[in-house]
Amino acid sequence: GYTSKSVTGAPGAGRGLTQADSRGFERWIAYQVHADGMAVIQKNDSADASVNVRSFDGVITEECNAYHDPCAGRGGDWNVYLAAHKPVLNAEYAQGGERVSKFCSADQRWGIWGALYSVNLDGSLYRPCWNAQNQL
């Protein structure tokens, strides 16, 4: 929300949402989910990773390899989750020409659980980097 612009170009999705609003909402979500006895996973929003790592049980991200936006390592978006020994799940999509041979070695090197999907997320494609022979 806070990084989105409305159709008129107004910041904060046209509702004036700020990063502080987002952080407060994310903490509330994490608290509520944990109060119900479940785990909660952060989705994208790497700008809040250093704050959210205290409240969330892991993170799921998309196409950090395809866009050369590192998941881990130098300048990695999710280093704080990896340092806290929390799972980092990476979804890459085949429609952009991505193949497991292009990203799995990088994900495995950092301990990231990567998988290749159809962008439709309809179950037609699921190729995880990890299997029973080489799990984390």
C-alpha cells in the first residue's frame, strides 16, 4: 500500500498510507496470527524486513533472481531472516524464461527454499530446488 500510487498518482495508494502505517498493521497481523497459534510469513516488502523479522516466522518473496534483486548475500533483501534462521521462500516464474538451472544453485547456496511455478499459480508447474535427497 504505502509504495503504491493510485490511478491519479496519489501516494499511499491514494489513501495517504505511510510506511509507519504498514509496519503497525504488519505487527498487528503477526500478533493476531500468533495469538491464534499459527505461524505468519511476511510477503515481499523487503524495506521492512529488519523490523518484521522480530514478529514474523519467515518470508516469501518473488523473482529476486529473475530481477537480479538479491535474496541474500551482498545487499540481499532477506539476510536478516537467514541470520535469524528463519525460512526464506522464493517463487520464480517460468513465463519470463526462468528455469531451475538458472536460479536453484544460488538459492541453495544461501539456504533459500526456491521453486519454479507457473505465473497462474494453478498447480500446472511446481519444480522445487530441494527434494528428499538434498533438503535443507
